[in-house]
Amino acid sequence: MVSPAGFYARAYHYVRREKPDDIDWARGLTAKKFLRMGSSNFMAEYVWVVYAAGFRVATLEAKFPALRRAFTHFNLHRMAGMRTAAGALRVIANARKACCVLRGAQLIAAEGFARFKQRVRREGPDALMALPGIGPITKDHLARNVGLASVAKGDVHIERVRRLFHCSSKDEFARYLSNRFRHPEGVVEQP
């Protein structure tokens, strides 16, 4: 049987060869990104993570430009003022996800984006779970995507590999590979 390190090395080299932009993107997810991030970029990542849960990435990639238009190009204050999610529902007919995004925009706008960002930075990824549509798994996905924390998201693929190698948690698995290969945990998750 292949070792976790051998499995990861093969996966990493495959992704490096076939999708090098994915690795470069993951390496760019740093605390600096979060500090510099404006509200529209944050909202784009928030929408991505909410809609990515349970969806195929290829489907979401194809529909994301239309979601961007439906959600006013992720302008926080315009999203917070939207009375209906009808435009988003024409793109992806999932009322729960659309309503989560609009409620999240309202919460962030009410707090003020600068204060929201300071609070989330101080409290860490768990603070993201106050946003509708963000739970224990998706908080890590959003934290990684915005540069708040270099963590592995606990998606179904990571869970399958983790169980295959009898690791007690995705964090233990990611930490082991991160230390072994000297890659940030957010990069280790990418392949």
C-alpha cells in the first residue's frame, strides 16, 4: 500500500503538471491577502463557498459569472439592499443558498466591513460560522480562500483520503503532510 507521503507526492506532481495555477493560487492565500481584501472580494469568496458546498466545481465555475451579475458584482451594500434573490435563483435554483448569501451581506453591512474584518481576524475562522451558510466544514474553506488561515478544508475528498490512511482528523493529516513536505496546510489540501 502506498504511504500518505507517497500518495500526496503523486497528487501534488499531477496537479503541478496539469493545473499549476491551482497550486500558485493556494500559495497566494496569505494573511496579507486578508488584510488587503475589500468587501467585494470577500463577498465573492463567501458566495463561492456557500454555493460550492454540495456542487461540482465545474458547474459552479460555469455559472459563477452569472451569479456575479445576479449579486450586483458582489457589491456589499447593494447586495445587502436586495429585496429578492430572483436573479440568483434563475442561475442556480437554490433558495436556501441565495437567502444565506443575502442575509450574510446584510449582517456584514450592518456591522461594517472594516469592523467585521477586524473581529474575524481577532476571533479566527470560527467567527465565520456566524455567517449564514457557513458551518464547521465551510468555515475552513472560506478562511483558506480569503487568506485568514492556511487550513485544509474538510471536504469529502480529504475525508476519504484521511480515512484511507487512518488519520484521526483532517487537521492531523494536513499537519503531517505540511510538516513532511514543508507546504502550508492550505496548499497541502489543493492536490
